[in-house]
Amino acid sequence: MCPYNETGCCPVGDACQFIHGLVCEMCGSACLNPYDEEQQKEHRRICIEEHEKAMEDAFAEARTVDKQCGICMDNIWEKNGRFGILQNCRHCFCLECIRKWRQSQQFESKTTRSCPECRTHSDFVIPATRWVEDQDEKNRLIDLYRENTSKKVCKYFKPNDPDSCRFGNKCFYRHENADGTPATCDSPAAISRRTRRAHPRLVEYLLDVCSRGR
């Protein structure tokens, strides 16, 4: 196949010793071998896939550019282009605001783990550079997010201390022991119960120390 003809500028034209390809109606490149139907089919298949992907990206961008954060009310695309996609609802927030909301100590955990607008509970927030609303697309994004985070070591987990990460077996990040083996953790609820039982003993100890120091 003549590489110059593919771009439409072969200097020798019909006198060229290489095959001049047919023009693909999708990409406009003269890259289809007139003697190879399989090559033509494969190229057209790839072109159609790329065209569909480009259309999906264009629609995704169109859905994204006018979205406002439900907390700060800024246009997220103009602010920094970072969305915080909630697992179980369609309300829109920038990643910075929804993370601050979920980390707030002012409200109960049950409240901060819920959407600020509809109070639907979501276990996690997915960072994204485009707004995702369709549930199938959101599920694919969630699967990709979980796959990526599972390869990273959890910064809260301490080797051989299964209660060190409060998310326990629900944590997306990798928990491993000092020898590199996967760590077995309980549910966040079980870890929370053990932590609450430990707090009274700590308070009693501190009160005792203070009373003896008087």
C-alpha cells in the first residue's frame, strides 16, 4: 500500500509501483486494499468503533459543561472539572465539596454518608472528569474505580491490626499483613462496635488520672 496515496498526495500517481488504496468513507483515508476484503471489513469496523466513541465523548461533554455543584453552586466544568459521582443517586456535586460533606464531624455518619439533597445513602464517591448519570455507565465507572483502587495499599490500614481501617472489609483499597498476605477484616459495623466499647474505658482512665493529679 502506498503511504503517500493514503494522504492523497502520491507524486507519481498511476505510475506508482505500490497499490493505491480505496478511500474509506468514514475516515477519508485511502487505506482500503482493493484486493483484500477482510482488510476492508476490519478497517471499517475499527472506524465505526472510533466514530461511536467520539460521538459518546461529545454527548458526555455536552452533558457535563453546564452542571452545577449542589453545594457551592459553581459550574464544575469551569471550576476544576472534577465531579464526585454518588453511587446511588443522580444529584451533582464537585469532588471537593462532596468529600468535605462526607468528612464533616458536625453531623452523624448516617447523614454525611447520604446525599445532601435527597438523603439517599451511598457507600462511596467516584471521582470523574465528566458527568455520569446513566446507571449502566455509572456501574462501569464503579467497576473500573474499584479495580484501580484495589491495586493500591490502604493508607489507614496497619499490618496485623484488622481494626485500623474503619472501613474494614468494605474498603476498596488493599489490606495486607506485614508478610504481604491479604488481611481478613470485619465489617465496618463490627469494627465500630468494638471501638465504641473501648472508648468508655479510655474515658474512665483519663478521669482517674486527672483525679489523682489534683
